[in-house]
Amino acid sequence: MVDEIDEEGTEKGLFYITTLGIIFDTRTKKILIGRREGDPLTEELTWSFPGGSPGDGIDLERGVEIEVERKTGFKVKNLGSVFSRFFKENKKVIIIYYLCEVVGGEESVGASFKELRWVKPEELENYFTTSLDPRLMEYLLHLR
């Protein structure tokens, strides 16, 4: 998780990497999202997929599992990256999205989330106050 922002570093071509888990429940056909307040990188961010910035030396693929558990209480299995992009609202942030499945744990709001909610893919745009790439939305709408 990003606690402090080094704006000088990003001016030198460095970027913040954020790994987000798309946690899809195949039984209900819903995706888990969380409500945030006061995001340090993007003020207008409210709802998002769970995840964060892995710490130094932590593998990105493992980092998303750690961050998801910290924020949702769920242990997840990372099934692989499905999309990546620059964040439209903050070009110093690169987001990598991973498809994940719940393999244990219990739902509990943690870290920077204030609330968790399971929603259908077609409902995501009703929650997000930041950009959802149309190519990512197309992928999410076809999850089975």
C-alpha cells in the first residue's frame, strides 16, 4: 500500500505499480469490490477492486494475494494477469489486474476499505467513479 508519494521519483520515469484482484464467484456470477475513502494517489476514487502496491521485493503475483487478504479477509488463488494499463486519472500509476478465486478465509473489511460488496459485472459502472477501460469491461462481461 502506498502511504507516502515520492513525486520526484515519478518525474524520473518511475511509476507506482498497483496490483488488483478481480475476485469472481462462479456460482453467483458476481465480482467483489470495495469502497475506499481518501486514496493517496487518486482523490476521486471510491469503489475499486481489492489489491494494492506490493512492498519492496515482493513478487507481483504473490503481492496481489497478500493485499486482497489484507483488505477483504479472503485467501485467494491468483489465476493470472488479465489486463494492465496506465490509470487514466493518474498517469504515474500502472495497474495490473489479476483474476482470482476465493480458496479460504472469511469476508471482513480491512485496511483502506470501508465496505465490501459483490456485484454483477454489468453493475460495475454504477459504482466506479474512476475510469473502467472498455477492454477490461468487455472481459468482465464475458466471465463465466
